[in-house]
Amino acid sequence: MKVLLVNGSPHEKGCTYTGLQEVANALENNDIETEFLWLGIEPLAGCIGCNACLKTGKCFRNDIVNDFLNKVPDIDGFVFGSPVHFASSSGALTSFMDRAFYGRRKLFENKPACCICSCRRGGASATFDQINKYFSMSNMPIVTSQYWNQVHGTNPDEVKRDLEGMQTMRTLGNNMAWLLKCIDIAKKSGLEYPKNEGVVKTNFID
Ligand SMILES: Cc1cc2nc3c(=O)[nH]c(=O)nc-3n(C[C@H](O)[C@H](O)[C@H](O)COP(=O)(O)O)c2cc1C
């Protein structure tokens, strides 16, 4: 089983990475394979709402979003990490998530996911809520920890000294590993995924 950890920070090995790495270590200690995907520092375009992806399954902009979408079928669980930028996720991660999740419930459903946030001082819980919303409308089980998934610091050393934050990361990794194993056992024993009616879209009009 494999978990993909997406780093939405402009710093490849910064605070967000430090938190993600602690989650990854816990997963590896539970025999779950991990892979990192860093979004980088080049501009990452947002969704333009052209709906081309609804027909093709891919974004018309052939960039890291499509690279990610190609990986999804082989991934069992996801961890998305972001620094807190003005009490929200980074612009790059927001653009990435908007384009990756738009119209793709079928691709992601039943795959466990969670997010972690890194901030100096405040805005982590707002960011946590923001990122969790992608999962909670995609039929994805959200993995939780002993606290909201946040670490604090302005550099990796400070993050490592946030002992409660780092413990929260390890607990998150352990919980994700446990849920993945439960799902694996359920699948092997013949338990089917929940039946899905298909979404009734009303726009509140009728
Ligand atoms: C544009 C920008 C906005 C930020 N906004 C916040 C904020 O709202 N709250 C906060 O506590 N820290 C804020 N920070 C600090 C970072 O969230 C924090 O240092 C984080 O741990 C950096 O993670 P990184 O090393 O992965 O980039 C901001 C940093 C930047 C660059």
C-alpha cells in the first residue's frame, strides 16, 4: 500500500516538509510505502472553469496536476501539506487542489486522505478546514489525529521543537496506516464499498 504526500510549500525542505516527513516516517514504520510530490516554485495556474476536464478526465493545462492525476489510481491514501498563508493554504496548493478535484469524485472516492498545516502562529485551523473540504465532498474517509493537524515554526528546527505538533504528525501517520490496513482486510473479506446513488444537483432552484 502506498501513500502520496503532496507538499504545497514553496520550500521543498521547509516546515511543511518537516511535518510531512514525520507523518511519512510513521507510515513507513507501519510498512506503508510513501512518495513525496513537491509542487515547486513555478507559477501554478488556477482552474478557469472551462469544463474540458469533465470530458477528457485531464486538465487542458498539461502540468503537474496531470502528473498527479496519472498517479492517483496507484495510490491508496493521500496527505496534503501546506504552509499557512494569511490563514489559508498556499496559493499553489489551492490552485492545484481546485484543478485536481474538480469533477473527479469517482477517481478519489473511498481513498483515505488528510491534510497538515504549518504556521508560525495562527490560521492553521482555518487552513485545515479549507483543505478538508476537498475530501469531504469526494466520499474520502478523512483521517484524524489527536489534535488538528498543525505544526508551528518558521524553520524546520523550530518545527522539530514543537513536540506536540510532531506527535500529532506521528499519530496521524499511525492512524492512516491502521485505516488503510482495515480497508485492505475489508476488501479481502468481500465487503463492498458503500453504494453510491449518484449526485442529484439542484442549485437550490427546484
Ligand atoms: C505569504 C505568507 C503568509 C503567511 N501567513 C501566515 C499566517 O497567516 N499565519 C502564520 O502563523 N504564519 C504565516 N506565515 C508563516 C508560514 O506559514 C510559516 O512560517 C510556515 O511554517 C512556513 O512553512 P514552509 O517552510 O513550508 O514554507 C506566512 C508566510 C508567508 C510567506
